[in-house]
Amino acid sequence: MRESAGPQIQDGGEDTDHDEIIGLARNIENMARSLQKVEASYGGIVEDQVDLICRYRPDGRLTFVNGSDARAFGRKRSELVGELIPFMDAGQISENDTSQKEQNLTTADGQISCMLWA
């Protein structure tokens, strides 16, 4: 009867796994950098707008407002994000609703404007 002298090492098995993991990690890093560039470009475009731009969840809570939006309400962005959309009833929001709506808005400086949003 022959006894084993210890664990057997497969030809390149561990090295191949390690190389694959390193390759995947590099791919993830590259994708993350690409995403950061796209987000920065998007942010620059949105921030340069004079239009009020916001994103919100179906429950009506704001997830993003641009600078124009924050100025119109006379508040900081950090104060608005997480709040309900200030000019509408959250019960009116529907994920399947693609129609445009008009709403009168009183801005921080007291002006009343008609807002068109989708």
C-alpha cells in the first residue's frame, strides 16, 4: 500500500483562479471609473440647466435636485433630498403615468410660475 506524501497540487489551478480574480477585479475597477465619468458628465449637464430638474421615487420623495431647483425653493439641496416633492400630493404619482402635468409654483422669492413636469 502506498501512502500520500501530502496534498497534491494541480497544475496551475490556484494560479489560474488567482489570475481570473485579478482580471475580474481590474474589469470592475475599469467599469467603476467609466461610470464615474458618465455620472460627472451627466451632473455637469444637469447642473448647467436653468430648468428645475429633480428625480424622485414613486412615493414622491426627492432623490436629486439640481441647483436651479434648490434656488427656486430657497433651500439647500441636502434639505430637499429625502423630502416629498413640495408642489404636489405624492398620491398623484404613478409609475406608469407618462403624461405631463402643470402645477403653479410659488418660488422662494414670491413669484408664481407655471411648472410643466413629466
